[in-house]
Amino acid sequence: MDKRLQPGTKIQFTNETLNTAFSDQQAFYELYAAVTNRAIDFYAKSGRRKFALKLHGTLSALEVYVSSIKRRDAFTLTTPLSAIAEILQQL
């Protein structure tokens, strides 16, 4: 029996933190970082340093991704169209 959700099905959790993280991108990033930092701490305390390092890598990748989105959005929202056209002509 296939129990996959149909596209467009609204997902609701009993935990409001999860509901917020599911609907708000910034809240998701913050929750992901908090949970990952807890996992890193537990891995380090149990002597599983390689796993902790892998999780540090995922947090770094997320940070790079989020900062690239912010830079892209800031560039497109604050740069005048004439400056964008000039930059594109130089390419």
C-alpha cells in the first residue's frame, strides 16, 4: 500500500516549532543549525569526531548557500538596472 502524500497536501505537525520551520525559510535554517550543533556536541562527547566534522561541513555548506542567496537578493534589490546592464555588457 502506497501512503505517499498527494502534491499540494498541507502538512501540519503537533509541534509549532516544526510548523514554523516548515513554513519559514529562516526559521528552518535556525532549527537545522540548532539540531545539528546538538548532534555535533553529542558526537564529539562520544568520541565520534569524524561524524562531528561531517556535520560541521553541512553547517558550513548551509551558511555558504544562505549567504549566496542573501548576496544575490541584495544585489538584485539594491543595484540600479543601468548598473546591472553595464555589468552584463562587460561579460
